[in-house]
Amino acid sequence: MGEIRLQVIDVSKNFGITKALKNVSFNIDKGEIHALIGENGSGKSTLTNSLTGIYKKDSGKFILDGKEINPANQVEANNEGVSIIVQELGTLDGLTVAENIFLGHEDRFVKFGIKNTNAMNKEANELLKKYGFERIKASDMIENYNFEDRKLVEIVKATYFDPKIVVIDETTTALSREGREELYKQMNRIKESGNSVIFISHDLPEVLKMSDTITVLRDGVFIDTVRSSAIDEEGLKKLMVGREVTGGYYRSDYGEKVSSEVVMSVKNVTVPGLISDVSFDLHKGEILGFGGLSESGMHEVGKACFGASFDREGSVTLSDGTKINDIPTAIKHSIAYTSKDRDNESLVMNQSIRDNICLPSLTALANKLHLLSDRRLKKFANKYAETMSTKMQSVDQFVSNLSGGNKQKVVLARWLGKDSDILLLDSPTRGIDVKVKQDIYQLMDKMRKEGKSIIMISEELMELIGMCDRIIIMKDGKINGELERNKDMDENSLIAKMV
Amino acid sequence: MANKENTEVLKDEALKKQSFLNILRASLPIIGLIIVFIVFNALTKGNMWTSRKLILNQIYVVLISAVGVFFVMTLGGLDFSQGSIMGIASIVVCKLSGVNMILAIVGGVVAGALIGAFNGYFYVNRKIKSFIVTICTMFLFRGFIKYMASNSPVAASMKVYDYDTTPIKLGITVAVLLISYVVFRFTKFGINLKAIGAGEKAVMFAGVKTDKVKFLIYVLAGAITGLAAFVNIVKNGSATANVGNQLETQILIALVLGGMPISGGAKVRFENVIVGSLLYIVLNNGLIMMGLTTQAMQLIQGVIFLIFVAIFADRENLSVIK
């Protein structure tokens, strides 16, 4: 064991009635990558957000190199030597790359109240060059760059000043393969310089590969700190869930014949700037996967099939000849869609679980006079929320208070209630823990057996390989290959077609 | 195990505390109404109670038109054109009252609905923020009103006075409230409305034709105020150039006093309209009876308005005023 860099002592944090952290204590050493894992709602992000001044902890101490730190915001945290890269986009539109990098630290370039933009751009360009990101120009507006490049800018922003601790909060789920590799490289660089990384991820193989030490949290309580070399994936799952995770994770069947009956036929679909000339058939009882880099256009395929794309050309036709051109028609004809952008497109956040579940089924729930009764809505919502075993106080609770996994359960409960026959699932397990993932895979398998058809769009290659009858790989907005379900398929055969 | 029970107890206590705060918040307007009513009765030595008929007579117009704005605000929009809608519709009612009374009512409603459709078109199809659109239409139609009624007020037929009875005015008000309540609480339309206020994009992805709903709501708000214009003319007999002036502000204050979250959404309750309108009228009359000048009244109204907005603003949802 090396020298101690950060001591976390008895840290607690409550959100209203929810105890997000209960007296958590552990140490982080100098020059290590320290992973923090646990199911959704176990308190990982709450802990790191308290450390970096995004939240204010209720009690306990953070001691960095022997000195207690208590930052009130991220800039103060930076000054103490702590920085964070968040899961979602952490750069601001309307500012240049350089302004984003030095956000909150502009004073360095200010003389007599005037900002020296040239000096700032010059220094930012030097930094970008040092990191090997020369193609990003400091004076460009940040919105000229895509999600991946903006994440790279964030890496620079969070690490250029050699912070003692860098928190990386589930950043990898949003990144493509190259982006991840770049991040891994930077993590190792930080480690070698003697500073420490706190690494939060749901991807256990990645955690085992990258980290030296792993701390497990469950329901806001510290469970254990283990050496990565001394544990395997099963062992970690057991620590996270608190019991053995039994049964297969993915479906286990191979060689089953998929029905030849076509339920949805997509012909020459083009969405300007996103996808071009995409054609495929979806069969009854099939799970059809879409894989690719996040910018490959695969996410737009789901929207296009749901009639939600702007300016779409080409046709989406159901077996009875219905053309899907708008969302109401899609839903009326038993199509369901879960968006990658769960919080904005799938759920009405400041609304009850009840109304979220009932929303597309209101017509069916109304009586002859087109009236709805509270009792009936509640019963309906309860039934499907419970089918999905959603963790909640009651269906009157607002969705915004739920954890990521439970939010996704509400989305799925909605479409279960609608009894949809075609499900378009975009990133259904994004940011979701092992246990809920397993539930979702089992649900998909059950639906498939009931003759429902599923399109699964995912950036996680393992789940595509594990769940799909057929995988279509997208590249640059076009279909670049198709693979049949096969026991021996590995990630590399998919990656070969992705890049 | 003991530990678990312990946290359960804590959870229960915290839940109780939270729901107590929510109840307090929800009942503040009604408590306020009762207190204000008692205080003013005491201060005016019961004068307020004796003149209750006069006070009731003032509430119809505000209450009816507030229902339309209530719908608009539920989905997260605003409507500042209500005063001008009231003005135009009142003039239409006056002109048609000589021909036929049913025609006058229908004419008022149609005139209101047309202006509402005008608002809705620019808001929904041209994607301009609702408060900008409705401020523009407020000035635009106020211009028409001045043009038509400045030289001399537009007088209604003498027949309208036959309708100036409490049963008719109260009947129209109660009917509007009842129908709106049922629509708001127990129909798909009502639930969709609240959901749009809470998160429009997700509602669209759940298959609701959000643009259509938004457009219809502005038409409806216009139509309801058009109906209120009939009640207004029945009461006043003519339309001056100032008819309906500042109605939009009165409605806004009334709704906020009733506990309406200014950004709409899931926390909106129908009681907001009724309690708010009552509270506004009682407060207004109380202040007049106390002998306050108009200037002082506006000042006090402003302060009270600010306090209530501060209490009821749904801060998680504030950014979505459309």
C-alpha cells in the first residue's frame, strides 16, 4: 500500500427522506486508480459530488494530504486540487474551447479588468497539443465539435492543472471505443504522475481492467475495499447486490429459427445529416440489434421507425400496410419507443409515476363518456409498476426522484401497459446497474417468446451479442454489415465493421 | 434488524413532515381567504358582509376568464391578451345584442375564439414565446378597441338588462366552472395538459399531439373570455374604450393568489382558480372599503403578488415557461 492521498471519514448525506450516504469511510492512495462501484442509488455519485462541491455533505470529513477540504463549488474544489468529469455533457455552448477549459479560472488572463483572449487561446492550444488533440482549436466555438471531442475538451479542462484527485463519473458509457481508449490513456498518465483517479463505472470488466483498488457501496453504505487483482466479476456482483447473482445474464438459446413473417419494413429511409438510405425488415418474435459508434446514426434509426424524425424520407411500413410517419400513428399501431435521452424524451420528470405510465393508454382507460377515474389510473399504474418491480413509495411519487434504473422501469412499465407489439429500445440499459439490467434482459426474452418484435440499439457490444437474433452495424449513417446470432461471435467482429 | 426498523421510523417521520409542509402550502390560499375575509369584516365593521351581493357581482367576469388562462398556464404558457379579447368580444356582443341575444352570445364567443386562434397560430406554428405573442395581440386589439369606442362608447340594446340577474350570471359562471373541472380532472385532455406543462418533449414522444393541444387551448381561452364578455355587457350595458383594461393582470394575480405555480405542470390544482379569484376580489374590495387610494392599492397588490409568487414558484420547473 502506498501513502494515503484522500481520507473519507464518516461522510453522510440525506436528500429529504432518502439517506444517500451513511457514514462512509475509506482511503484513497497516491498514484492509484480507485474504482467506486455499486448499483444505481448506492451513493457513488453523491459521494463524488460532495467531494467536488456540487453537493454539500451533511456530516463527515474529506482529508486531502492531511488537510481537511470543504469546497463550496467546483472552482473551489479545483483550487484544492480536486476535479471531476461528469457523465453528461460538462461543457457550455456559446463559449469557445479555450473559454470552456479555463472556465472559473479566467482571472489568470485578466489584466486591468480586460481579458487577454490571445494569451488564453495560446495557452489552450498548447495544452491541446500536449494532450495530442491538435485537431481541436482553442478559438473555435465548442458547439462546432461533436460529443466525443467535447468530452476530450473536458478531460483537458479537468486535468491540465495537475489535480491531486480526478473524479471520472460514468464518463465511459457515453463514449465510443476510441474515446474510451483516449480516456484510459489519460487515466494512466495521471496515475503515473503520482496523482489519483476516482473511477465510477457500471462496466465491471472495464473496472477490473483499469483500476488498482475497488470500493463497493450499497444503499449508501460502505461495503468493502478490495484489490482488483484479488477479485473477479462474479465476486464484485456479489458484493454489489449483496447476494449471489444467479441465472444467465443474457439469453442462452442459439440456432432458434426466427419467423419469416415481417412486421415492419423499412425502405430507403434517409434523415438529412444523420442516416442515409437505410433499409431492413423486422420479423415477428425477433430481437434485431443496431450497433455502431455513437455518431453512426444508429440512434436516429429508432426515432425514424417511430415517426419522430424531422424531415425523414423513405418509408416505414407495417405488415397491414400502415405507413408510420408520425408518433401518434406509431403508438396507435402498437409501436413503443424508449429514448437514449431518457430524462427528456421518455419521461415527464416533474410528473407522477402514475401519469407517466398512463400517458399513452388514456384513451383505453376512459369509460364510455370519455371520463377517467383516479382509482382506475392508479390501479393500472400500480399493476405495471409492480410487474416491473419499480422501487417507489407510491405511484403518486414524482419520477424525478427515482434512480436511473427505476426511471427506465417506469418507461418500460408504460409500454407494457400499452401492450405494444413492436418495441424500439434505444440504449435500454444505459447507466443502469447489474440487477436491473438482468431484469430488462429477461423481460426482452419473455417478450420475444410472446411473439413481440424488438429493435435494440446499443453502444454495448456485449449485450447486442448476448441478446440479438441479428445485429446490423451502422457506420457514417449507412448500414455497414449484418451478423446472425452465433455462439462464437466476439466484439472484434463487430468492431471491424464499426470503424 | 433493529437498525432497519430505526430507519423506517425516521423515514415515516420525515414523510409526515414533508406531507405536512405540502398540506400547509396547498391550504395557504384558502386559509388566506378566510383570514382576509374575517379581517376586512372586522375592520369595516361588517360592511363587507352587508355588501356581499355587490362583491359577488364583480367576481363573475374575472372568474370565468380566469378559467381559460388557468388552462393556458397549466401547459406552461401565459396569456396577456385577455383584456383585449374581453374588449373586442364586448363590442361584438353590444353590436349583435340588438339583433338577437343568442347571436350576441355566440358572436362574443366566436370573436374571442378567433383572437385565441390568432395567438395560437403565432405561438404554435411560428414558434414565438407565448408571452411575446400575447403582449403583441394585447396592443394590436386594444388599438382596434380604441378606434371603435373612443368617440363614444358602443352601447348594447336595452334588452341586455333583462339578463342582469344573479341566477343567469351565477348560472353561467357555475356551468363554466363545472364543465372545466370535469375536463381538467377526468379527461385525457386534462391529463395531457398537465403533462405538457411538466415536460413537453416527453409527452410528444408518448404520442400526444402537443401542438394541436396547445393551439386548442388558446382558442378555448379566447372563447371562454368571449363568454365572459357577455356577462360583462349584461352588467355594464356598454363597451367603452377601456373595456377589459388590465383584465389580464387581474387574472394573473388571482391565479397566483390561488396558489397556481406560474410555470404550470403537475402541481396545478383546479381549486387555484376559484380560491384565487375569490381572494383577489375580497382583497380588492376590502382595500377600497378601507378607503385606500388607487395608487396605494396597486402598491399593496404588487407586494402581495410578489410574496405569493415566491411561495408557489415551482423552482425545479421554472425554466419551462413557454
